[in-house]
Amino acid sequence: MEKKVALIRGDGTGPELVEAMLMVLNSAGTKAEFVQCDAGLEWWEKHDGPSLIPEETWKILETSRACFKGPTTTPWTPGSPRSVAVSIRQKFNLYANVRPIKSYKGHVSVLGEVDFVCVREATEGMYSGLEHRLSNDVAIGIRKITRESSRRVTEYAFQEAERRGWTKIYAINKANILKETDGLFLEAVRGVASKYPKIKLEEEFIDNFSQQLIKNPKIFNQCVILSTNLFMDILSEEASGLVGSIGTVYSANFGDTYAMFEPAHGSSPKYKGLDKVDPVATILSGAWLLNYIGEKEKSAAIFQATSFVIEENKTVTYDLGGTAKTSEMAQAIAERVRKILK
């Protein structure tokens, strides 16, 4: 189990992106044992049922050290199953969704170089699944916030700041309007902050933070940005525009005993089979997985090689201003990995 990893290839562009990721991880000589399993819209359309994840996949997930999830498509229709990611986060209590946002040399936006980390509570909030159609004309959704979930994700955020040697955390909220739910969230945040006197806590309303993020994002450098589920899902995608595209943003979901790694973006089904989509987010999510299972040198080599290829700017995909295919960029990264580890 120490090296066994459940591998969900996903749908849309997921399988080709996961193939690119595996090419790079294999070039580093990983010893991870990837066990392929099904999940996502394409599987569900063939088999139907109450979940996008079959029972066989749950069994593999439960006996694995961690999970890698390629991009999956979620149906939009009322009454359809919740997303693969949400289902796995809730099943394994993966309360901290983490998305580093860092510029690459040669691809710095007009707003300047950025380097911060978004930490998102990932098990509740508006993603709790508590929606009800009261009549043809009225539907409601319940925003569930608990003290325990808020506390544990805040603990992760402060520990992340300590690991990086950073001294400030922003807690993003709308407590002037959402007085009970965000009020409870902030009570939990302040309670944890009192145990970390060397780290300053700043509380920002989401509307002000959103405009600052596209006006002067450098003020958030070397900070951890913490928020509830829906708020941070949106804010981290907004932040991806500061570093080239969402195609470069990798992520992980951490609980106390399990983790799931995934690119921050969706499955882009319109690009399926075109060998076009940026593989960076998928590759770096895989590299983070290697670090999690103890292959730290191999992980570091993949991060270094990916930065080199992006900054060299010769073999990059369209979103980074290049013409390379998914497979070509992955191959360039793999070749660089082999040189680093030689």
C-alpha cells in the first residue's frame, strides 16, 4: 500500500493529460504502483447509477496510499450525481484543497510576479449538496459551515505558512452579510491564529480581495490565502490568470491520512483528442504526489524540469504563447528530468 496509487484517468482531455503525466513520472523512475480505475461522466453515461464513481473504484481508493485524479466532467442537470472530486473529498475528509499560484520567468503578467498559496476548505459550504426544489419557481441551497471543518483547514493553512517561512495569512470572507456562516468560520480562524503569534492574520471581504487580486496582486506574495469552499474555488481560478493560465495550476487535497492530487482545471471536452491542452498542471500534480509518497528527489526534478521548459519557451502549448502539442511539451519535460537525475 505504501506506493499503491489509485489512478483515475478521467474523461474529456483527462486520459491524454494523464498519459503525459505518466511519461514524465516514468522518466524520473518512479516506483509508484498506479492502479487504473474508472470514474466520471463517460463511465456514468454507459452505466448510469447514483454516483460517477463505481463500487470497484471505491475499493481501489480505500486500499491505496493516495489517489491521482485526471480531469473529469460533471453533469449539470438537476438530480445528477455530484462531481468525482467532491465525492472523494467528502468520503476521505480531504478538508484542505491547496493550489499554489506562482509566476514563471518569461510569463509574468503585466501585474507583476506573484507567489502565494490558496487554501480552500473542501468538504462543505455550498458544495455540501444540500439543495432543494421547493416548487417550480423556488429552489434553495444550504451553505453548511462547521467549526471543526473551519478549524482543521485553518490549522493546515497556518502550518503551510510555517513550512514556507511566511508570516501572513488572509482569511477571505463576507461576514458583514453572511453573519452566521462566515461569522462561525472567522471564530474558528481566530481561535487557531491565537496559537501562531508569529503569523499575522488579515481578514478581508471577498469583494475587496477580488478587485485587489487584479489591481495589485503582489501585495499577497509570500502569503497563504484561506477561505471557504465556493469562495476559494472562484478566487483561485481568478488567480490562475496571473500565471499564464489555469493549465499551469496544480493542486492537492489533503486529509489526515489520505490525499488526492489533480490539476485545478476541468476536462475541456471540446479539446478531447486534439493533443493541445497544457499538461503542466497535471504533470506537477503528479510530481506533488511523488513527494507525498516519499520520492522527494524525483518530485523536485520534475518541478525543476517543468520550470526550465516553460521559461525556455521553446516547447510550450498555445496558452503559454507556443505551438507545441500536449505530448511534445511532456516529452521535453521528460527529457529534462532525465538530464537532471542522470
